[in-house]
Amino acid sequence: MQTVRIKALTPQTEDICAIRLVGGFDSERKHYPALDLLRLENKRQLELIADYAEVGCPLSLRTIENFIIGELVRADDLVFDGVRYVFNVQSFSEPSSLEYLVWEVLAQIIEE
């Protein structure tokens, strides 16, 4: 099995990082669940922060960014489409990739 090490959040790694955070489906339609905190029954505590972030509140946006960074630093490995992804993310220097993940996480929290 191929192993890919994810050491930085970049445009090339943002999609697999998003799957690690918010879940998704692989090419065989196998479901990967969102992080526990982002699942429907648990995300209530993030909804108010997400509501403010969605309208551009800088403090709320930074809170979501910090949540994402923390979760990716602690992320477990993931086997997805026959590839093992080993997460050791230590670099978040790509603002566009972090913004992409912010909106993916917000969509997961706010979805109705």
C-alpha cells in the first residue's frame, strides 16, 4: 500500500485534509465520517462561532482556523482509496488552503 506523508497544508493536500476533518466518500462510495466534534449530535457548541464566522467576524474566523490547525496537528492516519495518509501537519503557511478548510468546516457545522 502506498503511504503519503502529509507534513504541510498546501493546495495539493487540502482535499485529503478536508476529508480527514469533515468526512466524505471515496471512489467506491465508502463513507468516512467527520471528526466527532463535527458530527451532527456534537457540533452544537460550534454553531454560534460558525454563525459569526460566516458573516466575517475576525475572532470567530480565527477560532475556526485554530480548531482546524489543532485537529490537523493531532490527526490520525487515514486509509483512503487504497492510499495510507500519515498526518504530521506542521506547516500552515498557505492562506488559501487554510481558508478553503475554514469554509469546508463551516459548511459542515452550519448545514441543515
